[in-house]
Amino acid sequence: MLGKLDWSAIPFDQPIPLIAGAVVLIAILAVLIWVVAKGHLPYLWHEWITSVDHKRIGVMYILLASVMLLRGGSDAIMMRIQQAVAYQSQGYLPPEHYNQIFSAHGTIMIFFVAMPFVIGLMNLVVPLQLGVRDVAFPTLNSVGFWLTATGALLVNLSLVIGEFARTGWLAFPPLSELSYSPGVGVDYYAWSLQISGVGTLVAGINLVTTVLKLRTKGMNYLRMPMFCWTTLASNLLIVAAFPILTATLAMLLLDRYLGFHFFTNEAGGNVMMFMNLIWAWGHPEVYILVLPAFGIFSEVVSTFSGKALFGYRSMVLATMAICVVSFMVWLHHFFTMGAGPDVNAIFGIASMIIAIPTGVKIYNWLFTMYGGRIRFETPMLWSVGFMVTFIVGGLTGVLLAVPPADFMLHNSMFLVAHFHNVIIGGVLFGAFAGFEYWFPKAFGFRLDERWGKAGFWFTFFGFFITFVPLYIAGMLGMTRRMQHYDVAAWRPWMIVAAVGMAVLTIGVICQIVQLVVSIRNREALRDRTGDPWDGRSLEWATSSPPPVFNFAFNPDVRGEDAYWDIKASAKQQSVDADRPEYQDIEMPRNSPTGFVCAFFATLMGFALIWHIWWMVILGGLGAWATFVVFAWRDHDEYVIPAEEVAAIDRVNVEERRGLVSMAGTV
Amino acid sequence: MNLLDPQGPVAAANSTILVDSVFIMLVIVVPTIFAILAFAFWFRASNPRARFQPAFVYSGRVEMVVWAIPALTVILLGGVAWIGSHQLDPAAPVPGTGNPVRIQAVSLDWKWLFIYPDQRIATVNTLTVPAGAELNFQLTSSSVMNTFFIPQLGSMIYTMNGMVTKLNLRADNEGKLQGLSAHFSGDGFPDMMFDVNVISPLAFPDWVASTAKTDAVLNEDNYKKLMQQGVEKGRPTYRLEDPRLFDLIATQHIPPGPGPELASEAGPTHSGGHDAR
Amino acid sequence: MSDQTHMPAGHDLAPGDEEQHSVGARILGYVVGLVLALLLTATSFFIAGTDLVWQPSIPVALIVLAIAQMGVHLVFFLHITTGPDNTNNVLALAFGLLVVFLVVGGSVWIMAHLNANMPPMDQIMMRQ
Amino acid sequence: MTMTATAGHAHADPHHIGVVIEHPGPAPKRIVTAYGFWIFLLSDIVMFSCFFAAYAVLVGQTADGPKGSEIFEQGNVAIETVCLLLSSFTCGMASIAADVRNRFWFYLGMAVTCVLGLIFLVLEFREFADLIVRGYGPSRSAFLTAFFSLVGCHGLHVSAGVLWLLTMTAQVFAKGFRADILRRMMCFALFWHALDIIWVAVFSVVYLLGSGT
């Protein structure tokens, strides 16, 4: 009846996950009870869960990412403590638990923190920057989000029901094959990634189509803000790379469920093929994450320097070059497998070639600052911090692309330090910069500067205190994923890294406090202009938060160099010019499709993991039925009447006109 | 285990390339970081002496330079990478004094088996080699992937079941080194460290002779016992019954190692956990 | 980028859509496509089974025929053209094909080198 | 606010591009939908390419089991191919009928497409069942694993296509040729033609190349 599921799946003998799970469960229940008791449930359902508004979905993506950041961060803290104490001893985490933790940490941080964070920001901002009312496929957008959330839910479920993979975040066979990982851990891993992967693919298709086909009048390609360009590049990579992940995991699952022989030791399976395919996805994935961050930094640096972005065309060229070349470098993840000198050298050189456009980007930001009037508000701090940090990451990255150097450093703590250097220093700093920068746009009030800056400094120094020791440990021959070790020389560095982790944690706490403080002081921090930073692109041309239809009139973009002109003209247009006739606006109707679909996906994923076949069929039928019902509906749009548009817009315009005339007198 | 303290020619070349590459890049990275901080500081909004130049958004000259700097660096490093990958290919010969020593390494769950087919001996978790001689490694795995790595001798390489990878090394100085597995392979992975004893070429035959006197014999049956999952705390040595044992493993005539016992099929498995402790 | 120079932006076609033709012309397009595709298929099957052709050249011929047939499908069934109204569609297709080429070609190349460097079982046995 | 005035002039045309044709604004829904689906198809083809790559790598790994030339039946494949080709044609006819809102020809075209698709599926199912009965299932060797996965993946797509076809025909029956249904019909036609293209690669690479030597 319940497949492999029975009481032994609950880890009663392991206090840490059980307590953690209980705490999370109680928290969720408490929130639910509060929501129901306060009568917020209808609001939540109508305004958020079933919403197809790209801004709301963007916010939900970021919320998911933030919650999962805390989960992944807790894993990181546990790992750093374990390695600090487990010198010539077993530490406090037994191997089967420690191995789950580092696997979950990697999986969560990449798939459920970094990905949703950047996708959330893109969702929130790109339609606004393009001057349009929504993304190309609003309902699918909601489906994509909820499927990502399903994946996250399944990963967290593994904490209390069963176990998570003990194979590392990429589940290399044959260790991940049934014979060496007979538990459900790898199944949790694979199914949650398959389900959230569908969500990511949907988001990618959606955003590519949005950028290419939905631009407001006059928004030629070379007038798009840089963030739109990096969004395009990043989502093209999603569309091209995620199917590879889907196929690879499908092969692994076929091996595990139906006795196929793609990657097994037996019957001619080839484990190297998994390495090859997973990295053919894995390397573009890195650029999927970091390209949007590059876009955010471009926006932030130019805004806070009071200048247009330096070398815009170079930036576009560099972005698209990275997009294409990132598909030609994946072998550098397994130089040490022995593919021979020609293959190694060619892929090594191709990997270095990516450093050229990336370097160009750094210099362009540098010269954007040159001759600017730089305001060091929190987003700008993150950006300058990123530039310094990321260069170090780039240096070690190019170093690892030199095969003979990689022969010594592959899989070492040096490598761990390197990719945290680029993922934290690049993606996470970028996500935080974007968060601080666009928060007022999403919610209508700014974030507290003092706590934000404190958060930055703690994170910045915490990062270096944590990861410079790991670089050194790598140079001392320490390899990754050690549950314990007996080498005295490594010990001091692990202790320093644990201290750094504590500093990093303070940084995260500062940001949580910042959020709380800002919400409490929201009236004082209110942004009435819609343009708190003196921004340069169209998202600042509407109110904060924007009305559901974003723009009462689709802006008409003129002028060759988009940024400042667009804003100037857009502002004047919306503030000064006499408004033409207001017209009815059609907006997509809210739909529970995404949520219902995710419900069945969760059911199906869970059933597949535990081999509960009747439930699999139920989930599959349910998902299909959901789509049929969705396809059958007659009215997928509703109309906001012209009077209502006018009423909303006039209030905004009045408010801003007052502010602008005040600003003019200063 | 310091990578910058190489004990053989391969590691020496690797670490020299490593250090060279870092310095080549530092030549541009340091000025760039300095420029970032300097520009950020000088052009702060509160500095009245900084000239505001909002029109400075394009300069053909700067763009040329900006593309040229990373491009030239990459050409230089690319050259190093090309030559380096050919000369330091793991399978490339590393000439040494005296006869080369053939060593067949098998990664087991979770220990290392070193077979000396010509000497007809085998050791577990300890590798004894003569200084100065070329060491020809052939490597495979009894079950899952691992990576064979002696940091101070250089160049790591994967071990995989059903496949044979090749690695040539040389140890120049007598002494004790440590090796490890650099690819996660399961619960006992951290215990896959092994000792490397580099002894004088004169003492090596003696060591072989004394090892060959051991009672323990490594044959197919004993090997199958050895490859069960578990951690080996001792340093057993064996007489090798059949010098073709490695070929039998590599060609899967001896089937791959079994993995954890299936008693714990559902839920968190603890097999190996108690072994590792 | 192309809309910066000459492309009369705004005249886009959906992938799969044809420029306005009469029904007769459209049907004719499909008929031509079907006939060509059937011919190419028949040739493929014929070549694979015959010994009239120099044997080692058969794989090349089959691949060329397959590419030709895919081209026929793209042109006559999917209505992909080089016209300016199709630029975006063709660019997307080109990107997709590039990725396919890189993934398949790269994988085969890498795996061939890996396999060559790690003599599989039969080779070892022959050496004994 | 003093900057705004100067900025307008300074940035008017810094790159001296000259003629610029204004972007006309968001594309109509039909183009947006079809383009999105086009992108999906490309991603689907990338997914297939992985299975092709796996097949290319594993084709020699027969583990003493049968080789391709020993199990492939040319006649069967030829019939399958003709079925799919004809169904592509009839699908094209159905989409023309939908565009001119001719119900009879639309239903006829879709029905024939469906039947041809089903014949294809039955033939493929028979081939698979026959192989499994003979002990040459996907667990027999890595080659058979790759073969079953690649061909089966295409078969699954065809099955999904048939399901989609039936659902959509029912919709036309219930709702008529509404704009959103016509958009879906366009996507379906793209899907069905794309499956045919993939099948061309499958029969060339797997069956024809595999049956020689």
C-alpha cells in the first residue's frame, strides 16, 4: 500500500534532523494558524498563491530563496563546526549524517537559493524594464514557481521522512546507483531536481520569449537595459542546458528504477558518460547564475555613479560571448579523469577564454565609476565588494583551468574555496545588491541603510575569513567532503574558517534585522517618487509598488542611448505631459493552476520516491486533469476599466508631480 | 602534504606552473583591485575635487585596452596550459634511475590496495617505493569512483571500475609522505588516506623480500573479503598468489564490490557507519 | 541587433506560420514536402541495404540524406525561411543546433579519448 | 535634476549608428505563443541530443548480447517511418483546415493523424515487446539500454502527442475555432512535425546505421 514507506523511515535515533524538522513543522503550523485565525487566508489565496502577476511571483521566488538560504546556511554552519572539531575524532556528526548535509547544502544552495533568487529578480524587474505589463506566459510563470517550490519541499521532507542523498550535490554514479545507494536519498535528490527542473525550464522559456517578443514601443535590442540582456543570455542557457540535466537524471533514474545500464558497473554502462553529461549542464549552470548578477551590478554601478554604463556595446558582446562559450568548457571539471593532453588543453584554453569577456565586464564597471559621483548606499557597497571579491575568484578559476595546476587542486578545498568565491562573491552579492536595489520598487519603502551596511561588512569580511583558510587548506593537500581527518596542519585553518562562518552568520542576522527594522519603520522609509535611487531604466518610471498593470500607458522609448534618456523622457511623459485618453486594460486572470499542479507534482514525486505506484498514477492523472481544466476555461483575462486605470494613475501622477516640483526648487 | 613542497619532478613542475600562473595573473589583478578601490574612493559623491564626467561612457581606446589585457593574459596562460598538459600528462613517462617499479592500485570500499605484480607482493593503505625510480601506476577501482592522489608527488587521477587509468610519478627524496582519495566515495571516504614510504633504492629489495615472507596470501577469495565495505585501520601486507589479479579485477572477471548490505533498504542506512567509527 | 539597420521590424511571423497564401498553394507546399521526404526516406532505406554503393561511404550518405530530409521538413512543414520575418525563429533554431552539435560532438569526442586512454577489458585480455 | 537637461544632448547618439528603425512594441499573442513553444521544442531537441549522445557512446557495449544488426527489422521501421511521414502531412492538412475554419476537413485530418500515430505506436510497442520476450530487454546490455531509452523517449513523445491531439480535438468540438485554440493547434502542429524530424534522426542513426556492419 505504501511502497517502501514505513515507520523506520523516521529517524527517531537521530536527534538533530528530528529536532530541526520538528521546529520547522511547528513554525509552519504556527504561521498557518496565525494566517487562518487572522482571516488572511482568502487574501493569501487570491493575492499571492493564485496570482499570475509577475511581480508577485518574483517576490515569492525570492521569499522561497531566502527561506532556503537559511536552511542551506544551517547546513554550512554544521559542516564548518564538524570540520573544526573532527580532528583525530569523529566530531559530532556521524558520516552518514555529515554526508547528507554536504549533499543537501550544495543541492539547496544552487537549485533552491541561487536559482530562485535570480529568477525571482528577473521576474520582478524585467517586464518593468521592458515597459510591458506582464511576462509572455503569466500562468505558466506561476506553474514554474510552484514546481520549484515542490522541489524545495521534497528536499526538506527528506529531513524527517527517510534520508537525503549521501553522494554529493551531483550524485555521481556508481555511488548513486542502486547497488551502492540503496536508500531513498538519491531518489529524493533526483525527483526534486526533475520537478524543479521543469519549473526552471518553464521560467526560462517564459523569460526568453518575454525579452525577445515583448518589448515596449521603441525598445530596440540595443536600448535594452543591461539586466535585460543578461536575462536573455541566462535564460537562453537555461533553455539549452536544463534539458541536459533532465536527460541525465532521467538516465540515472532509469538505472535505479528499471535496471537500465547507463552508468552501472555492469553490462557495459559507462560512469564517465554521467560525468560528461552532468557537467555539460553544470558549467552553463554557473553562468545561468552569474550572468543575471552581472546585469544587476551593471544597473547598480551605473545608477549609483550617476553615469550611463561605460562601454554598453562591449558589455552586450561580452554577455553573448559568455553565453556561447560557456557551452564549450565543461571538460575542465574532470581534467583528472585522463582524457589525454589534447582534450585537456583545448578545454583548458576554452575555459580561460571566458575570462576575457568577464574581465572586460570588470573594466567596464571600473570605467563606469571613473568620472562618476558615487553614492555608497547598500547596493553599491555590495557591487564594489563583488568586484574585489570576484576578481580573486576569477584568478583562482583561471588557475584551475590550467590542467597541470588542476591535477594538484582538483576536488581540493582550494576548489571549494574557488567556487564559493564566485558563487557567494558573484551570485549572492549580486542577489543581495538586487534585493536592496529593487526592494523599494516591490514594496514601496526602502530598507534600513545602517543595518544593510552592517550586513554587508560582516558578510564581506566573514567571507574572506571563511574561505581564505580553505584556499590554504587546499594548498596543504586537503580534499573536500572529509567527515574527519588526522592531519595536524589542516586543523588551525578549519578553526579559522569556523570563526569566519560565525562572522558570516552575523552578516545574515544583520540582514534579517534590517528587514524587520525596515518593516517597522516603513512609513519613514516610504518611497513616494517611484524612483528612490535616481535610477536610469523604465522600472523607475512607475510607482512603487507598481499598479497591477505596471504602466497605464505602454511607454514609448525614444533616443539611442537608452538609460538616462529613457528615464528622463519617461518621467516627463508620466509626470508633465498631458495624459492621453485612458483605455481599458486587459490583464490575465489569476489561476490556481500552478498551485494545484504543484500539489499533484508533490504527490507524484513523493510516491515515486517511495514506490507507491497507485499514488503515482493518481498524481499524473491529476496533473493532466489540471491542464485540461485550465485549457477549457473561457475567460483567461479580465478587464480593468479605463476609469479605474485613470483613478490609480492620477493619484500616482499627482503625488510624483508634487515631489518633482519640490525637487526642482532645490 | 604541502603542495608547494614537492618531493618529485611531477609535483615540482605542477606547483611551478601553479605559482607562475598566479603571478602572471597577479600582475593585472593587483592593479585592477587597486584601481577599483581608488576610483571608488576618489569619485565618491562627497569629494568636491573629483571631476564629474557623465559623458564618459564610451572610448574606443579604452575598449581596445580593456579587451586586450585579458586576451593577452589568456594567450600567455593558454600557451602554458597547452605545453603543460602535454608534458605533464599523467600517462607521460617520467624517466628515473634504475628499473621502473610497476604498481597496480585498486581503490576498495574504503581502503587502497597496492599490488606489486613483478615483486609478487601487495599492501593495503601503505605504499612503499624506492626513491629516484620511475613509478608506473595502473589504477582501477573495485566499486565506486575514487581519485588517487599523493599531494607531494603531484598529478591525481581517477580510478573507475572496469577501466584502467595510468599515472607515472617519481619520488626523489626518502621520507614519509601521505596520499589520499580526492573523490568522495561513501561513508568511509575520509579514512582512505594512505602512507607513502619513500625508501632508498638499496633498501627496496630488502623490503620486498621481507614482505614476501608474510603468511597472508592475496588471492581471489581473500580479495573478495577485502573488498567488503569497511575501514582498515591496520596496514596488512600480502604475498601475491597470481600476478594477474589486477587484470581480473580490471576486466571485471571479479565482479564489482557489493556495496552496503541490503538489510537497511528503506530509511537511513547505517551500514558502514559503525565501521567508520 | 539587426533591427538597427534594415529590418522592417514588426513584420514577424510565428514559427510554423506561412506568409499569406491561398489554400491551394499551401496544400501544394505540403504535397511537395511529402513527396520529397518520401523520396529521401526511400533512398536512405535503399542505400542502407544495397551493395551497389561502396560500403564505407554508406554512413556518410545516410547522414547527408537525413540532414536533407530534416531540411525538407523544416522548409515545407515548418515553413522556416531565410526571410526577415523569420530572423528570430532561425536564430533560435541556430542556437539550438549549435548546442546540439556541441553536446553530441563534444561528448563523442571526449568519450572516445577517455575510452582510448582506459583500455577496456578486451584489449587488456589480448595483451596477456 | 540638473543633469537631465544636459544628458539629453550628450547621449543623443554616442555610437553614431545612423538610421534606426523603431521597435514597434510587443508582438501579437499568436507570435508570442508560437515563439515560446518553438523555444520549448528546441530545448526538447537538446534533451533528445543527450540520448543520442548516450546511444553513440554505448552502441558498442553489447555485453555479449545482441548487436543492432541482429535485432532490427527494416520492414517494420519502414512502415513506421511512412506512418509518421503521412501523419505529418495530414496534420498539416488539419492545420490548414483549422485556419480556414473548415470543421469537416479538420476532424478528418486530425482523425487520420491520430490513427497513423496509433499505428506507429502499436508497431513500436510490438517491436519492444518482442525484444523483451526474447530476453533482449533494456537491462540486457548498455547498448539495449540506450536503444530502448532513445526510441522509447520518442515513443513517449508520440503518445503525449496523441493525448494532446485528442484533448484538443475535443476542445474544438466543444468550443469551436477560438483564437486560443487555434494557437494551440499551431503549437501542436509544430510539435508533431518536430517529432517527425527527430524520427528521421532516429531511423537514420539507430536503425539504418546500426543495421549495417
